[in-house]
Amino acid sequence: MKRILVVEDEPAIREMIRFALQKAGLQCEEAGDAEQALLAVAASPPDLVVLDWMLPGMSGVELARRLRREETTAQLPIILLTARVEENDRVHGLEAGADDYVTKPFSPRELIARINAVLRRTRGGDEEQSIEYEGLLLDPVGHRVESDGRSLELAPTEFRLLQFFMSHPDRVYSREQLLDHVWGRGIFVEERTVDVHIRRLRKALAGPGYDRFIQTVRGAGYRFSTRS
């Protein structure tokens, strides 16, 4: 049974989410603030974190950044709950490390659908082969990316995005196509989300100089290519 950590300071919302998770066959663990969440994650990392933006003390966005910085939680899937509906706010949350976001008020069915979608796309395939280009190695089984033997830290969505790109080199994909292949059909995510994760992927690859492999094709989309 997948374990979901719900970090939310409003007991009524936690109760609603707990009921929906249990009904969906998921185990729910709860934290009322960032400090409790960090203790829970340190004791036993969950399979996914549902994280409220407006927490007392350390905000959900700050907590997401902290989880992404730590080696043991860098790839922990995070869904951000937010009452902020402006596009810039949502982009800010994604750039902080969230894999997806759900705006308040939300239906329990929508949240469960988002959780299942994130879990599906972050599981990885056990029978997939490693892929390598010019010293950049992606290992789907070990869920790791290396540059000449040195590990690169990628969040789950960036890993799946890179895996898709490296499996389909030199082909141009539109934002809509990338949403279908990486996020999954039937899941509503704005196309702007793709741009946010592309920026995060490029940043993760920039150190060893592999960000040049992720190329923007004006008016068409993106492609992975080792050719300039």
C-alpha cells in the first residue's frame, strides 16, 4: 500500500483528504506543519507528499525546496495544494520542486487522480535498459542519472522527461505531446508546466554541460539532440 504524507495545517482538510485516500486504498500519514513533516520524512520517507502552500512557520514552497536539496528526498514526489490561482504563483510552486499542483477548493476525486498520475509516472520501468549519450547515463532500473560516473540529482518529473527525450532523440515534440507522453493522457496540466520542467531539467544538466542537449525548436516544441 502506497504511503501518502499529507502536510496541511487545517484539520478539516486533512480529515477530508485522509478519508479520500483510505477509500482509494492509500495509506495516509499526517503533519500539521513543516517541522512535523520533516520528522515524519526522516523517520520513514513516504511514497508521495501532499503539501499545502500556506503552512505556519516554514511555507510549503520552502519545505519543497528543502526536500529537493536533501539527497535522501531529492526524488520524493510532491503535489502542492494552493489557493493561489495566478499563473505566476503556480509556476513559482513548480519551480520550487513540486511535481504537480492542485488549486483550492478541490474535489477529493481530482486529488486522488493527480496522486495516482504522479505515482504512475515516477515508478519507472524495471525492464528498461540504460541509455547513454556522450557520458550522460540514465539508468531506469536504479532511477539514477550520471555524468561520467558522477550522480546528477533530478526530481521525478525531470527524470521521466529526460528518459523520454533520451529514448526518442532528434525528434521534435510539442508541449501537448510531451504532456501526453510524460504526464499521461486524461490528466489536465497546463502547457506552461512543460516549460517550467524543461527549465529545471536544463538547470540540473548545466553543470556538466549537457543542458545543450535539450533544444528549443521555435514554434514547434523541444527535442533532445547531441548535435548542435
